[in-house]
Amino acid sequence: MRKHLVAPSVLAADFARLGEDIELVNNSEADWFHLDVMDGRFVQNITFGMFIVEAIHKLARKPLDVHLMIVEPERYIGDFRKAGAHVITVHYEACPHLHRTIHQIKDTGALAGVALNPHTPVHLLEDIIEDVDLVCLMSVNPGKGGQKFIYQSLPKTRKLRELIDTRNSKALIEIDGGVGLHNAEALLQAGADVLVAGSSVFAAEDPVATIQALKAFEAVFDF
């Protein structure tokens, strides 16, 4: 039996009123804050670093899910953990020594995640799936909010669910990009555990109601 989580993506919030948007999520049914850290090298855009993560941590009453879209993430894992990260996710494509990096994250006490770009197949995780706490499937190309969902992510989610269950891994499946009320149910049925929702929440007329609706989908499944 599985129950899903909702993680609003702060990248889609209004940074001119960030404190208000953080409080909005605090008072909603959301489970995590999702924080996208971009360095302008692994992806084209630059967002924020550990100082903003630390500032959000002071206001947040829910765990911080920190997604490092950066090169050489191993250089900064300790800093992001000290800044308040509960989950730290690195990209498969940015980590030539992924096993070492995953265990570096775990050694800090954070949950360790690995993210896959849309073109990266899930079978590449066969040798690490039992070590990770979370797999983040990018359902858009990383580096920019507000993109359209890539529907190939649905069969990819099913393949990942099969790998996780076959290997008796405890890893959660997180879907990041283009997630909203139009595809949340299909993603959950495919095996997703965590829905990252950015524009669909913060651009909604009623963000709290949208989060509630994302949580209200049939959330418990037998696999």
C-alpha cells in the first residue's frame, strides 16, 4: 500500500512575496518543499544556492527536497545539508562516481536521491537502486519551469516501478515537470510516489485548493 506526497516547487513561486508563498505551503496539505538549484552549467539557467535554501528553511515547517541541477554536486552536499536539506538529489548525468556521491549524501543524514533526464533510461540505475531513497524522473527537460509534460514519462515510470519492486528497493519515485491535475492520477497509477508541482500550484487561482486536489486523487495502490 502506497500513499503519495505532493511537493510544490518553489521555483514557480513569486520571489517578491516568497515569505507569503512559503506560509501558503506551510498551511496546505503539501508534504515537502521542492527547491531547484541550478548553476548555469549543468542547465542553462541560474536560480539560487544554499543561502536561499537556509532562508527558506527558517520559514518552512515541512521538509526541504533539494534538487541539485549542478555539476560537481559532491563539492556542496555538506553545505546544502547544513542549510536545511532533508532530501538531496543529484543528477545521474552529473555524477561519474554516483555510488560514492549517494553515500556521501546518506552520511550527512539526508535522504539521497538521483535524478534522470528525459533521455536517460531507468535500467542505468540497476546497480544503485537499492542504495537510493528517491529517484526523480524529469518529465520535462531540466532548467526551466512551465514546460509541457513529456508523456513518455508514463511508461518510464512503470519501468522504474518494476525495477524498484523487483529489487525490493525502498526508493520513492518522484515526477518533476509539467505535473498538474490533468496527469496526476495517471502518474500515480503508473507508480509515482511524489508529485512535484510548480506552475500548476503557484499559478492557480487557489493554490491551496490545487494542492488539496492533488492530494485527493486515489493515493493508495497495491503493486
